[in-house]
Amino acid sequence: MAPTNDQFYLPFGKELAANEKKNRDKAVRSLKRYLSVGGGDLSEADLFKLWKGLFYCFWMSDKPLVQQALANDLGALILDVPEDNVIPFITAFWKVHCAEWHGLDRIRLDKYLLLFRRVIFYSFAWLANNDWDEEKINAYTECLLEGPLHPTDRTKPDAIVYHILEVYLEELEKVIDAVLNDKDTDPDNLPEVPTDDLMRPIIVLSTDALNKTTRNKAKAIISQYEASDDEDEEGLENALDDEAMEEDSDDMEDDSE
């Protein structure tokens, strides 16, 4: 018998930020099950409250291994949310964390940066699971440009902008590698990754960001991306040349015989 919404509850506030780790873990597990069967019914206000609770849930995690595991679990929730609510779910995440960033003390900054990295990874993983659907990519990049990477909104914390720029292509590459290394993946039937479309937020920031440092960082990433593309093309050309030389060599050996 398939589970229904009534069998699971949606934890908020005190449960997610409970003092006892076992109670917080129980709340996160319940949330994961709830999202997988009924998360599509959540409103934007519900999602904001949910991420506010999860923000404090993560705040309470104090040991490095616990933080790493929880960051991964929270990021992976993106894959449990019904398709229609994934973008609102990601939007609410960034809205809450941009609003709360300046209230963080220095010792907690790094663990939240880790959480951001995992959310970016699982956002790309969601897109990969949907075969890099153009409409979903457009919705995701727009979500970033309207949220943490808004080019002209000075209320968005610079540290978050810089961190997203720093890890964006790294996490994309990890997802692409994971797909390629999946034993169930047929490499001949993989959809092409529309990297140029995924680069849109960075391209926009390189020209439209009010912050000069942001513009320069975005331009540097674009240059790095273009250089990487050139190296890939050169590598492919060299491989084809080597293959052609081997074929010519084989032909010469056949002729000599």
C-alpha cells in the first residue's frame, strides 16, 4: 500500500531546531518522506517557513561530520520535491539564507557555504535527471538571477554571490562526471549538456552587476570556461589526427605486404 500524506507530517520550527540531535534527525526524515508524497501542495509561504526551520536545524549542527551529512541531506531534498515545486523550493532556500546571512557569526560561515555548495550540486542533479530540459534550465537560471545572483539588488550578500560563482562550474562538472560514471548510463544516449544556457547567470553578472568585483569574477569564470572549451576542442582534434595517422600507418603496412 502506497503511503499517503496523512501518514507523514510536515515538521516546522521547534521540531527542526530541537536541542536534541535525534529529534532534529527524526524531523528531517519525516520531512523527506512528506515531500516525496505531498510536497507539491506547499505554498511559497509554507516553503519559506520550512527553510527557516531548516536554517536553524543546520545552525544547531556542531560537529564537522554531522554538518557534512546534514548539508548533503538538506541539499538532496531537492530530489524529493514534486517536479512542479522544485523551483519554488530552491527559491525559498536562497531567500531565507540571503536574509539570514548577516546574522551568522564567523564560526558558522563555512558550514553554510558547504550547504550552499550541496544545494547547487543537487540543483544541477535535478536538471540532469530531467535530461537538461530547456524550460527547467531557464526556470533555474532565472531563479538565481531573481534571487542570490540578482545583478542590481545590493541587499544580496556579496559573500554568497562570490561563493556561488566560485563553485558553480565545479559542481556542474561533478554532476556531469557522476552521470557519465553511472553504470546504468548508456553513453551513446546521453543528452548534450547545454552549458552555454547554464552559464547565463554568470554572463549576466559579467555585464550587469553593479558590483565591480562581481563583474570581474564573472568575467574571469567566463574566460576560464572558454579556455576549457578550446582545450577540449584541441584535444578532440589531436585525438582525431592521431586516429587518422594510425589508419594511414595500417594502410601503409597493408600495402607493403
